[in-house]
Amino acid sequence: MPRKNYTDVSLAEMEELRKKSRTLVVDVREPWEFEEFNVGGVNIPLAHIREKRPELEPYDIIIVICTNGARSKVAAMDYCRVPDWPDKTIFHLKGGILEAE
């Protein structure tokens, strides 16, 4: 099976994608960062993405975000490797939410 890859999206593209049903934004920053400033979605810190994976099962589109794109890129790559998720589409917010502030 070919390896699945995530797709980089801009903030504007992310906002369009969010309108689709069964779409989830996953913010992989630490809880204090999420409380300080966020653009919505669920907060699952990078260290917990594997144990929290079952929470993402109902969604077809997953958009991973963080501050500048470094942690979310790691999470997006991890999500692309989940063997049980061949039909999920993984997106990554390029440049992170720094663009949103």
C-alpha cells in the first residue's frame, strides 16, 4: 500500500474545510497554549496523540494545527501512518496559527 501523505493548507483553506461535515481541527499544542489563544477545535497535546486516537475515529477529515507548524507536522505524519485510517484525509496548517493572530 502506498504511504499516505498529508496536505498543507493555508488558514483560509482550513476555514473552508471546517465547514464540511465530519471534519475536526486538532490543536497539538500544550493546554496552557490552547487556553491562551486558539482558533477552535480540540486540544490534544502532541505527546498524547496516539492514546487519544480513538476520539478521532468518527471524523473523515482531520486538520492538525500548532503554533508555527513544527509539532503539527509531526502529528500529521503520525496520523498518515495509522493503518486503520486509509480513508481519512489529513491536512496540516502550514505556518501554524501564528498567521491567525
